[in-house]
Amino acid sequence: MGAHPVAVRTWWRDPWLAPVGLLGAVAAGAYGWLQGGAVPGLTALLLLVLAYPVLEEIVFRGVVQPFLFELTGGAGIGPLTYANILTSFAFSAMHLLNHTPLHAGLVWLPSLAFGWFRDRSGSILPGMVLHVGWNACVFLAPALYA
């Protein structure tokens, strides 16, 4: 998948990981808090916070993005590859199946972050960690109402 400035074995040392992770966690928590409602039951919570993010990262950042990266030759705009941008559009479109258009559109930015770390590290693990953490913030934030 081309040269990456951060080695796969040290993706957790990326200086951008913690600040992006924290910013995303705050934004995800605020979104979840503003949505209100009840915290999902344990089974739903496990699906929404663990299973779905892991599977989505395997499919979108593990399969689709590398395919598109090769197809586009790694070209892009600034720090974003066309592969990441296109994968993020597909990721957002997939969310239209179970979410409002606003929600589906809003997941485009986190998807770009997941893909950016994929391109930087060559690994799906940083995006997977962020995705799980941010989903936890979204779906557990309504507990702040209690």
C-alpha cells in the first residue's frame, strides 16, 4: 500500500492519535448526549460499540480502502487519499440503511479520520480503536441525563 510515515508496529505512537481521539470522543459524546434517549441494553450496546465498529473497519478500511488506494495509485488531496475520501462516502452511504440522512452524513468526518490513520499506519487498528471508543461515547452519553 505504499510508504507510510508511521510504521505499522508503532501506530499507537502516532502523535496525532491522542488529540484526534480526544476531540472525537468529546464530539461523539456531545452528539450522543444531544440525541438523548436511553442507553441501549447490554446486547445492543455490545453490537453497537464492539461488533459493528470492528466489522466495519475490517470491511471499509481493511478491504475497500486498500483496493481503492491501489486503483488510484495513492493519489489524493492534501493529507487525504482519494481512496479514503471514496471509502468514507461509501461508509456514510451504508449508514443510510439504519440512520437519518443527517446521522449518515455526520459519520463522514469520523470515517475520514479512521481512513487517515489507515493511510498513515498501514493498519486498521488505529481506526478500529477510535471507532470503538467514539461509538462508546455516542451510545453511553445518554446516561449523563440520569
